[in-house]
Amino acid sequence: MTARPIHSPEPLPLERLTEVIHFLHANGWTPATSSNFSCRSAAGAEGVADGFQVSISGLDKGTFTANDFIPVDADGKVSDPARAHIRPSAETLLHSVVYRLYPQANVVLHCHSVNGTVLSKLYESQGGLWLKNFEILKGFEGIKTHDTQVWLPIFPNAQDMTVLSAQVEAELPQHTPIYGFMLAGHGLYTWGETTAQAKRHVEVFEFLFEAILKLRSYGYPDYSG
Ligand SMILES: [Zn+2]
């Protein structure tokens, strides 16, 4: 009898996203149950077609599993009445904004790194900073040269997500190209068409945050444009 070939099935989107969450956690970018993540629901998948799956609030990202997501509708509300008692991340409204503004975005990643937090405080008063003249910028989808500049908006942190998400939704369309935004003293939001692309964007941002902070510590001219 011939043995049947063993196929390793493609990981499901939430499994792939969970692997990325563990990678981000291993880098120290999702400490103390912080950070939140989502991916757009595929048509026919669990949840409503125009909604997304978002991480449940308050879980350790080092032990996060593919079962720790909750489907929400396009406005970030839990769409399954049987699970209405489960709390999606408090920042789910910001994920809704990204999916509304950028139809190509299928994955949103939000991290709380030390470097991002420090940098966001340094540039908060000017509302953002220019990222320019670094080779790593080519890691952003569509960028082909280091000789470019990308604006990274920084919003004051807030606990009223309705007000904050309206502010973010009004400003982001004013910037092209755009790959993410920061909340001051809080963290980074970035996104991608695929999980791999969104992960790459986090890595580009984190590289830049560390490089800019190091350059500043050596007295290198400011990168704020
Ligand atoms: Zn956060």
C-alpha cells in the first residue's frame, strides 16, 4: 500500500497573523498585554463581509492564539450576539478608520515599542516627522529609492476613541504616501495588503525609530524636515 503524501496546509489568515504577533512580542514591541491587531474578514468567512477580526482586549501577546480574535462589523462592534460580552480591543475604532480609508489594507498592526514611544514624544509638538534618505524606506510597499520622504503623523494620545478616530480619519487622507501614524507616548499603527507586508512595515518603522534616536544621540542634524 502506498503511503498518501502528507500535505502541510496553508496556514489560515488568523494563524499567520498570530505568528506575526509572536514575532512582534519577541522583539519587545507588545509589552504588558498592550497592542492590538486585526485582519479584514474574507467574504463568506466568520463575521460580516465588510467587517474584520480584531484581537480581544487585555491578553498577553506572547501566548496569544488564533482563537483570541473576535469578529466585529465595519464600525468595530461585536457582530455575534452570543459573544457580545467579549471585549474587543479598546482601540478597535482606529482599525475601522484604516479599513474605511484604505480599501487595499487587509491587516492592521498596532505596537507599543520603547523607541516608537520615545520618538513620538520628541516630535509630538510638530504633529509628526519626515522619514527620509534611509535605504530601509524601500521596505515600504511601492517605494523604490532612499531619495524620498514619508510623513509620519503623530496625534496626541486620548482615551476617547470616538473623538480620536474622527481626528485621525480627517487627517490621514491629507498625506500621500502614508504607511502609518503614531499616538504620542503610546504607539504605532501601520497596515498592509497582506500580513507579511504589514509585518514588514512594522520592521521598517522600528528600524527607523531606532536609527533616528541613535543619530540624535550623536548630535546628528534633526530629521524633522
Ligand atoms: Zn495601544
